[in-house]
Amino acid sequence: MARIIVGKKTMEFDADTFLATIGAGRKRVAVLKKQRIFAQGDRADAVFYTQKGKVRLTVVSAAGKEATIGIVGEGNFFGEGSLAGQLLRMGSAVAMTDCELLRIEKKSMMAVLHREHAFSDMFVAYLLRRNIRYEEDLVDQLFNSSEKRLARILLLLAHFGKQTIPDAVISNVSQETLAEMIGTTRSRVSFFMNRFRKLGFIHYNGGLKVHSSLLNIVLHD
């Protein structure tokens, strides 16, 4: 349930329930782990909403080098570039886990945004938050060490600051993927992960558990 502030009013909006009732142009899609959802260069004709699972977003350079640009979890959209005039996908999307998605055709999504103001407000706020995140990622890449970048990515993946439980378990994210996301090598990621573990910032127990104390690495000059 999302809270949306419209003027002086605070509205509660259940995005999952609403998206499930859009009607024409909406289709539920079950995607298996490692299955491609769309590929770079495909037609950009729909927006996706993640109801269950995690999706990895990547881009490949002209030289063939692949980079991870984001990981999308439950309750998040991806592929929204199609709404801004993007004709072809600028990147690829692959399921990191078994996923349940809603595929919403561009025309239907545009109609809903024009018709349903509460949903439109929520969606615009979501896009603004994502844009801020991308700007923060760029600053992080330009000015921070790879150790700080890794700590920040782990905190983001653990949804630090977005839930009441201070520690969270991250699953299905390899060190290779983390290396791509922060622009370094797997061996450097392995070195830092071992250091974080020895310092008590993370530990492994059925997955990677991230402690809020890892924030000390990000804040330390």
C-alpha cells in the first residue's frame, strides 16, 4: 500500500490491486530464473511491473562489454523508456529468480496515466526517485572508492532505510554482478567482502546478511 500526497491530502493507493484490474493491454507473465524478458534492440512497446522476484537490467557496449545498470525487485517498474518515445530497448532484462510480472502495453499504460490521477502521481514520484538514484550512482562512480561503492550497493540491495528491520538478507546476487555494478573486478569485490565479514558488517547464513553498521564504510572519509 503506497501513500501519495496530492495537494494537502494524503491518499493510500494499492498499486498491485489497481494494476491487476487495468484490463485490456495487461498480461501476467511468469518468467523462469535466467530467462530473458527483453533484449537490447527489441521493440520498446510495453512497461513491466514486478509482482514477485528480481530482475537484472544490463547494457552491452559496441565493443561487447556488458554492464549491470540495476536490479529491480518486487513493487518496481522497468522498461518505462517506451513511454518517453524510446522505440528500441537500450538494454536487456533477465530474471534473476523465478518472477511474476505484469506486462502493460504502452498504449494502455499511457491511457491509465491520463485517466487515473492517483496512479499517475505515484508513477511520476517513482520515476523521480529512480532518476535521483541514477544521479547518486553517477556521483558514487566518479568520486568514491570501489570499497565505498560496494558498501552502498549492498545497503541499497538490502533496502536500508526503507523497512523497519535494520538487517536484511540478499540472495541471488553474485560477486561478478556486484563487480559489474561498481566498475571493478571480482577479485576486488571478494577482497572487500571478506573485509566486511571480518569487521562484522556482513555475514553468510542462507544468503548474504547485511548489517546497518556497514553504513560506517560509506560515511567514513
